[in-house]
Amino acid sequence: MLSSLIQQYTADPESVYTTWFVNAPERLKAFRTIRRGIMQVVDDIKNGAFPNDFKGSSLEFVLNAITEQKQVFEGASHPFYWKPKLRIPDIYEHPDNKRAFGQFLDACLRAKNEDQLIRQIIALDALKIKGLGPAVASILYFLHPTLLPPCNTAILNGFNAIFRENLKLGSWPAYLRMRQVLVEANARHRNELSADLGAIAGLCFEVGAQKMLLGPDEYLSKPERDKLTKLLDKRHATIVAEQQEESQHTEMQYHLLRIGRALGYDVTAASNDRGRSYQGNSFTFLSLNAFPAFPTLDADTLATIRLIDVLWFERGTDNVIAAFEVEKSTSIYSGILRLSDLACTIADGDETFYIVAPDARQQDVVAQLSRPSIRQAGVPMRYILFSELRTHCDALCKLGDDHRILHKIARVVE
């Protein structure tokens, strides 16, 4: 049965396998961003800077970045909201529990194999920290995607249905049981899925969210059939909206590539976007044939820089003149963090960093750029709205002398 279910899942053009796991560049970008965020949580706890509430904490950023990874992680932040009446999760007001949580995350960051991770989970469970359960696994997945699957209600419900189990939500032993079964099943069907456990977890999610059936739909009652139709219609509407956003994202990248070339710079799109095109204009033909080597950077940092949406270089060099992150429904703070990463590694004072965002998200951009941590970093960061880039693209190409022409349409948060 599992093989046929996997075939149905991977062939469905609107399943999370197709729309999130295989064809979502933002999924790849999220891993380093979330890892960086977890490191910040650890540092905040270690240095006494972690607040006594979820709101405004570095943990909130991590969970926001996770919840924006498609509907698989919808609601992932809810278990971490501070509930004052219940005093859960008890990692905000209890100093020892806060420290234990930070040390757990730090140990998981450093872990090299599944035995080390499982030992840390068992040790955390033994502390019986009120309200701190397997929801943490959705964080750990982004640290060790081949070793730990994410966990939420839909994933567990789907797992129980597929594997004829009756595991309960909120139990670390139940999570470890689910993990072991998924790892073994994934090993048997690895050629059909992936070494990354997000693929098989996505299958469980689709079944648990009742967007996939384990058997023929002719056995459904009229109310069950109507419910399934509504769920599939909702999923379709979400996919259509995401495709429209993706189209806008591609359009903005094209405008930036075109302007950069017109101003005399070498330009390139993100490495995983080079195969895209806009109105018949291939990004491959607009971008550099080869990405600059950056010999002083380590492989991990270079891989991150290659995922920046658009880069402009001084012609014939690896000197970055301008870097752009085009945002849509993804976390604006994630884009800011990637640009800050770039600034910390390559900045020599002659570059500017831009967030390019939909007009409707202007307030979000201003709020994120106003964060004290961003202001203190001193990265020269501006933002450009979609409508202004689209409207003024031709004029910028025709009248601009260098990258400073963008200051005509870019905005600075005062």
C-alpha cells in the first residue's frame, strides 16, 4: 500500500511534495537561516538576553521562519506561545528550564549522529519541562533533516493512519517511535522519496490533513466527500496564489538583472533561479557564466551567498556592488538576515543591500528593518517596493550612471 500511496503523493502536482519539498527554493534557503536563528537563541539564553515571553524573542524569529515553510508547518509556533495562566511552555520564567532548553539546542546543533540526538531528546524528556514536547522536533528537523522528521498533529494523524499506529501527540517516546518507523519505511522507499525525512513527513501530513485518501473515494459518505472537496479546493486556491507570487518574484528578479546590466555591472540570479525566464528572457543569458570564486570564503558561506536573489558585481571582479532579496510570503527578516550574512563576509564599504517587497508588505519591511539588532549591525540596507521597480525600470536603465540611481526609488527606514 505504501508504494502506491507514495506514487500518488509524488505525482500530485499540488501535493506538498511537489510544491514544497521539490520545487520550493525558499525551503533550501530556510535551513541556514533557521540554523543561524537557533544559534542566536542559544547565545541569548547563554548571555541572559532571552526574554520572559515568546514575543520579540529570537525563538519567535525561528518559529516564524519555520511556519512560512508551506502548510506542513502551519501552526508550528503555537506550542511556543507563552500562556501565562498555564505557565507553559515553562522556558520563559523558570531560569533552570530556560538554561536546559538552550543547552539542549546547543547540543543538537553540535550533534553529528542520531545516537547523540536521541540521547539529548531522552535527557530533555527526563526533565519534564511543562509544555515542552515534540513540537520542538519541527525546529530540530531544520538542523538534521536526514535524521529527525518534523512533528505536528496532522503529521502524527497521518502516520497513525498509514502505519496502523495509535501514538499520542505531546509525548517524546511516541515521537521517537514515530521517527524510528518513518526512518525504516523511508529506507525501504528511499529511491521513491528522499534521504531528507521532510518528504515522508509531508506524505503523513497530506494524509493527516485529509488531502489524500488511503483508499478509494467511492466508500466516502456524502458529508465526507463534501469535506474532501472543500479541502482540495482550498489547497488549489493556495497553490494558485503561490504561483502568482512566484511569478511576481521572477518579474522583479528580471527587472533587477536588466537594470544592473544596463548600468554596466556583471549580474547574476540566485543559483537555483538561473533556469527561470521572464517574458522569454532567460536568466541564464542575463547572468554571469560562472559565479565568482570568493577564494577566502568557506563552502557553507559561499553556498548561502549564491542563493541571494540578485547580485551586482563590479565588472570582471568579485566585488559586490549591490545585493537584492526579493520577498513575498516568506519572512522578510530571513531576507534581511541573508543580506546581513553577506555584509559580514564581503563588505568593503562600496555596496548597498536591498529588500524588494510587495507594496502590501511595506509596514512589515519597516518593522523588521527597525529591529534594534538590525540597526546595531550598521548594514546599509534600503527597501524598494514592487510597484516602483516595475514602473521605473525603463527609466533607470536609460538614465542611470551607476548603482546610486536606485536611491531615487529606494527607501530608508529613519
